Amino acid sequence: MSTDRDTEADGRTPGAGAVEDTGARAADSPANRLQTLFEGHRLTPTQRRIAHSMVRRAADVPFLSSVELAELAGVSQPSVTRFAVALGFDGYPALRRHLREVAPAEQSADSASYNEYQQAVEAEIENLRHLAEALADPRPVREAGRLLAASRPLPVLGLRAAASQAYGFAYFAAKVHPDVRLLHEGGTMIHDRLDAAVRAGASALLCFALPRHPREVVDALAYAREAGLTVVTVADSAFAPVAKVSDLLLPAPVGTGLAFDTACAPMLLGRVLLEAMCDDLPDAQARLEEFDAKAAVRGLFVE
């Protein structure tokens, strides 16, 4: 949690040059070059899925055939061809040539020797690297932290695969925020609880949205916006279905190498959001110290 608010207010800190260098490197990363390539194009849901898969495996994409990319994205090979044409290329070979020119990357020599469990861990490490690159520009997270800190109460939504992410965030947020309301069960009650939060004065909602994306999450976010809430969403991709019903979307990729997706990057991004929120809650430190004192009196934890 930052303690030097005056120096952070304008984004200039001792060593800001290093931050700018990091931002330049991030902007030049293969993943960000791919994001730039996709921006401004109206993509179908299938094409957004292909784009998401390409960003997630940015280092490997220039070496993949159209069949391999189709298998990676879970779509047909003709869908990959149509995707390339939608981006303005004659076909997938032209797109791949372009990728090798603008997003060069070297395949890991060691990756082939990893077993499936090691490969899943390595993929998750790569997801965390992509998150680190995105955080080179801290402005979106800082803006999200400001919005969440100012909302009283603060509803936190996460259903199905994202329920644990929402629960973890709400658990810690409640230690520094005066009124956090967890929405982690679906059904017809969601709209009622959103209405209650708005009546109580809520101005923003935080949503964790992970694959497979439940339709009721998209519906709930649309309803929240209609009710006047600013929607901040942590999702697996900027192309996720929740993007169109979010005011501020913060992407954090998930791992797909195992039978069930892994979500280390979304979890870490949630903790980063907590830090940013604490920076905008002037009594956050006092609340934490009060909790620690009471926990010691109660013997709450085994030391």
C-alpha cells in the first residue's frame, strides 16, 4: 500500500524513468502488438475467441498453422481463414507472415521436454508475465481503485468459476472498506441485491468474469449499468463477452492446459486492485491495525 501520496498524484516518482522504460517494453511486447492489430475491427464471437487465444499464446502464434490455431481456439479451420480476411489480409498465410515481422518471438527450446503438468505451470508463468506487462501502465488499476473505494456499499460479483475470485476479494476488502456486499450465487435474487445496493448508495460494482462466461453475468452487468452503477470487470480477455457491458475492463489471462482452467493472473490482479483501493481509503491502515489488535486479543491465529 503506497504511503507517499503526494509523489504519486501526478505519476512521477523517483525512478519514473524506469517506469517509462518498462511501459515502452510492455507496449512492444508480442501480446500488446497483437492487441493493437485487433483494435478497431468488428469481430464476431468466434473471431474474438481466436483473437483471445492468439493473445494468450502470443509467443507461439507466428509458428502455428491455421489448423493448429483452430485447435487452440476450439474453432474450425475456415473460421481462422475468415478471421484473417476480417483483419484485412488475403488469408491466414499472409497474417502469419505479418506476425513474424511485427511480433517476432523465439520458441522455448526447453518447453518440448516438459511434461503436461510442467507445461501448465509454465503457461501460467507466462500469463503472469503478460499481466506484469499490462501493469506497466498503472492508470487503469488506479482508476479502478478510486471507483471501488468511493462506492458505499461496494457490490462484488462473481458466479460459477469466478465465485472464488469474488469471495477472496470481498474477504480482504471487508477489512478496509466499510461495506462490501458479495454476490456469488446466481438466480433471480441478483437484480434484487443490485437494487438494494443502489438504494444504499452504491456507485460502482466489481465483477470477476471467467470462462465459461455465464449468461446471467452478462445480464447482471447490463442491469447494473442501467441502474447507474459503474462496472469494473476483471476478465480473462479484452474480447470476453462481458466487455460490452463493462465501463472499465482489466484483462488477466487464464491457463487452459489442464482439464480445468487456472486463474493465477485474475487472482493476483484482484490483490493489486485491493492495493489500489487501499491507496484511496485514508483509514485503511488504521482499520488493518484495529483488526490485528482484536485478533491478538481473541487469539484468532496460531503463531
